[in-house]
Amino acid sequence: MSIKDRLSGNEAVAIAMRQINPDVMSAFPITPSTEIPQTFSSFVANGQVDTAFIPVESEHSAMSAAIGSQAAGARSLTATSSCGLALMWEVLYVAASNRLPIALALVNRTLSGPININCDHSDSMGARDSGWIQIYSENNQEAYDNFVQAYRIAEHAAVRLPIMICQDGFITSAAVENIELLADRDVQGFVGEYHPESYLLNSKQPLAIGPYAVSAYCMEAKRAQLEALKNAKQVTLDVAKEFAALSGREYGLFEEYKLADADYAMVIIGSAAGTAKDAVDQLRAAGQKVGLLKIRLFRPFPGEEIAAALQKSKVIACMDRTESFNGRCGPLGAEVKSALFDAQLMPPVINYVYGLGGRDVTVEDFITVFAQLAEIEQTNDGGKKYRYLSLRE
Amino acid sequence: MAMDGNKITETVSWRNITEGCKIEAAGNSRLFNTGDWRVDTPVFIAEKCRQCLLCVSVCPDSSIPVDNYQRGDFDFMHCKGCGICAKVCPFGAIEMKMGER
Amino acid sequence: MQNLIQIRWHGRGGQGAKTAALMLADVVFSTGKYVQGFPEYGPERMGAPITAYNRITDNKIRVHSNIYEPDYVVVVDETLFETVDVTKGLSKEGALIVNTARNKNEIEKLLNGYQGRIYTVDARRISMETLGRYFPNTPMLAAVVKVSGLMPDETFLNEMQQSLEQKFAGKPAVVEGNMQALKSTLQEVS
């Protein structure tokens, strides 16, 4: 049963958290994710959940407390943005290597500096190699749906890894839009109760978590961790299938929008994908074969599947909402190009950087990108492979 | 992925290493002969000892076994030869043999 | 998008322009439409100019950019005329709605030759009379509903009554004051 509502992305995630009713939330406020712990703490105060809320003194402590409580056997979560995630950095790796299925609601905001409170993906992209599962959302509905699915993926016996559910700061986190919520009991039935196999507060089974691993163990530990992360791909699909049966809303590793016969394809992440879909529709109406691939799962990266989906594209635009400072490409561009290379596909790939620090991106901007792709094919001139979109020259 | 602490060895494959290197056993440090890291060795002189047990409380490696309020000789499988026990002993009942294992 | 209506709000931090945009999204949602209400933050400080936006339509909204060609522009603080080109991109078929005690001719002189309709309402006076404090966003919300014809007055007032009673439960005077501000504005905006 679905409940029609209108909510900001932050409110939607806080409601998903209420419906999940986790054991522990530790959080420290930072714009633009503050509303999530703020709203959730009112649920705690009102007795709508029986979560222990820990107002910590920093994001490092927020993640450390989540690690401690999750290790103890409690389903734990937190929320943050930008520099808050950066301050968690050290312990993000600990959460992943200790195989603790913590959920983190990330509201993407640029990392300082220049200091700026608005959206780009530099925070989560910086943490992409920390061993967390990363899922990105286009709008409030996806942020909610992805959060409802988060624990089912993270806690799966073949996975047991922390998961980051990302949405775009302000653009979706502060925007009120229509949404369809699931009934509380449906979410509870879907997510289920948390029964960890091993946990520190189990007096019957002594346990040490996070022991020092000398060189003789460290590589084997990392390789085993990688296997668990790779398993997250199939588990994500399985969970999505079950979620579709419950909600009627379908999710995959990524979304293909009018991609099957597209000559010009755009690969993009987050809220701008919706704007780009409007551009695709306008160009399709004018007879142009353009399409879009929206990333949902970024870690693990579904490279083979993405390469297969792009195999008919003649020219590809990879849209990165962060600067990687390697002088060649952004993180998405690097992943897509490496996936194409391994699949022995060599189409021209133009990597665009856009939307840094909340720079607005419009339907017209994306129409410009597709026009550039067409020009590259027609003139057979790739030009610069790494470009900035809507930059003042 | 429960695993007996005895099975943690330096030959385990990545497929069999415990999840997150978790150790589902208590007190398994007893299994490891860390005493061979020792370069200096304490010697217990029983006739000088008044059983005050001060040495027991300061030993960082719990290497002085106590039975019925009486300390015995050192647990050399775990003693690192740090010499703290010899420093605190008020009665000269522990002597360090420097450079001897 | 069918029957798309786009609205841009200009205010200053602390005046409730963002809240008004979200309240408008709320009340329009209750009529079964698809809505967006979102802010654009600058320095995030009281008094700094802020912009907020609404999209209202019959279909699902996917676009997530700001609005550059609005049908309606609401100016919550008339001192913004000095620094912000409030009619930029504003449709000639649409309207400008200004919180001011001045008359339309005076406002017209402040604009860059905007050809469309201009509506004014003295939200400061209405707010002081009904709420005893300066909260211009409630009157401006009513003004935009009236001018745009988004819904009948009755529907709007009923929805607002329910929403305010929920928001200010236990504060009937606040509900009453706000309702009076809405009613006065519906009559006065012209």
C-alpha cells in the first residue's frame, strides 16, 4: 500500500529511518544533512522509535560510535555531508574492514575549499575506495526507496559491509516534492529484524573485532573484503526485485533511459539525471537518437554491465560532479573508460565536469552536451576529452 | 563465519580467513609464543620473595602466574623481559639477566 | 510537462520566502498536483537575498534546475529592487506580485520595462494587524494563490486551516491570526 505525500529528501530519509526503527543513531549536525538527525531525534523524543540517539561531539565520533554499537550487535546508522564525511574518513575504512553493515545517509555537498555549502559529489567520491557500498539517488523518492533497501543489501550474509545512500544536497535534500511512502509495517516486514551472527555483547561466544593484522594476514583480509563487496552487486539486484514486488518501483544497478538505440549516450549520477532526461526527451522529439545511463550502484562498480549497455553508443559523455585533479578525467569518467577498454570498446568518451559547488545545470546545458557529441561524430574530431560545462571563460 | 581461534595461522587462504579478521575465541593470545621476542630475562629468586605480588600487578603481559595468592616462576612463553617487575620488587627477589633469553 | 506553472520568490533570509514556497508546495499538493518547492541559498545569513522556487504541474517533475523563465515572481521585500533584477525572464503573460504599500505606478518605475501585470499587497500592514508582528510570507502566499488562480479561495483557506491547526496545535491565536492574514490578502491584493 502506498501513501502519497510531499516531502523533502531529508524528511523522506528520516521517515525511512523511523520505519526501520534502528537500534542506535549517532550523529553530529552539518548542512545540508542536519534535518535528518533533527527530524529523527523528534521521532525518538516522541517515542515513535526505540532507538538510542547519541548526540556526539564530531563526525569522527559519530562513525566511531556507530562502529562500536554495530560491533556490539546493534543496527546502527548516521547521517552526514561534506567535511563531516571527511572527518569520518579514517574510521570509514574500519567500519568496512570490520565488516559492519552500518547505514549512512549521505547528503552530498562539496568539500571545502573554497568553502561552499552546496552540492557536488566530492565528498562521497573521495570516500569511494573506503570499502563502503555506494548507492546514489536522483530524487526524494529514490533516496527513500534506496534507504529502505539499504540494510537488506548491507546485512546480507554474503556481503556484511557498510552502505552509503547518497542524495544531492539542497537540490533534493531541501526540495519538497511528491513522494509515495510505504506503510510502516510493510517497511518493517521488508527490512526485518537484525540478528547478527556474531556480536560483542553475546556472552555465549567470546569475540575479538578489529585485531591487528600483520602483513601475513592483511592482504588476505582485503581480498576477502573485496569478494564481499563484489557480492553486493547480485544482492542489490535481488533486493531490488523484492522491493519492486512490494512497491511497484523497479531499480537495477543503473537506469537506462532511451539508451538501447542511442548514438549519443550520457552517463550521469544523481539529481541532474532527471534534468538530463528532459533534455533527452526534447532531442528525441526532434528525431535525435540520444539516451542516458544513470548510475545507481557506484561501489561496487558494475563495469561489465555498463560497458554492455553502452556498446552501441557512438559517442559518450561522462558527467562528473567533482574534480579529481588528475588532469585527465573525473572518477566516473575513469571508471567508465576503464570498463569500456576492458570490453574492447573504443568510442570517443568526453568527460565533463559540471555542477561544482552547486552550480546550476539546466536542460539547455545538457542539450549543448549532446550537440557537442554529435559534432564530434560528424567531424571525426574528438577535441578536448576533458571539459568543464557552463564555465565562464 | 565462526572460526576456532586455533585455526588462525599465517598460511590461511583469503577464502578461509575469518570475516573482518574476527576472532571468535577468548584468551587465544596464550596460543602464541611471544616470549621468544625476549632479549633480557628475569630470574625469580624464591627465597627472597615475600609474596607481596607487586610484580604481578605491573606485569604488562600477565606473565607472572598466581596460584592461591602465591606467585610462581615466570611464564616464559609470554614474558618479554621488560624488567618492570625487577624495578618494582622491594626485596631484590627478581634479577635481570641482560642479553640472555 | 502539462500545465506547468513556475514561480520564483525573492526575499531576504529570515522573512520566510523559503517557508512560503514550501507551504505553497504543500497546499498545492493537497489538490492532487505534482509540486516542487525548493530554496537557492547564497550566504545563508539573515537579511541576505535568497531565492526560492515552485514548479506545479499535472505530471511527475524530473527537472532539478533553478527556474529562469517563471510565470510568476513574488517579491517579499521591496528593497530588493535596488540589487536584484526581479523580473528577469518573467513571462509577459505572467505577473509580478510585490509586497509594498506603494502603488503600481511607483513599482513600475523600478522595473526594467517589464510589460506584464503587476499586483501589489501591503503584507506588512496586514501582518501587523493580524499577527502583531512582521511575517510577510503568509500574506504573500495568499497573494500568489489569488493572482495565479491555482485553486479557489475556499479550497485554499480550508487546506491552510487544517495545515495551520496541525502546525500550531495548542496555539489557536496563531492559527486565527494567520487565517485572518490570508483572508485579508485574498481581498486586498490587486
